[in-house]
Amino acid sequence: MEQLIYAAVIGAFIGLILHYVLPARHLTGLFLLPAIGAAATCAAWTASVWAGLKLDGGWIWVVSLGAATVAS
């Protein structure tokens, strides 16, 4: 289950990168997109586990980190 923590940190990092890449970053706070990325990652990870994806598979990472990218 510690993989969820790693995924949440990576999702927050994706949100931080997108904060600096996307335009109009002065309209949001520094921690908004990382928080959204981490929350989306955790929600997608949990939904993927409930859907039956294996924790050691690659698809759970693709789904979770893709959700962080889209949500951020």
C-alpha cells in the first residue's frame, strides 16, 4: 500500500510542473495544482484498486498519473 504514497507524491509533482508550464499561473496559488494532482491520483488509484487492477501492474500507474495530469 505504500505505492499509493509514492503515486500521490508523483501526482503532486506533476501538478507543480503544470503550475509553471500552464499560462496564467498568477491567478492560482502555488499549492493548488499540486493538491489537485495528489487528490486526483489518490482517487484514481482507489477506483483502480476497486476495479480490480493489480498493485504491481503498470496500468494502475498510467491511470492514476493520467488522472493527475488531466485534473491539474
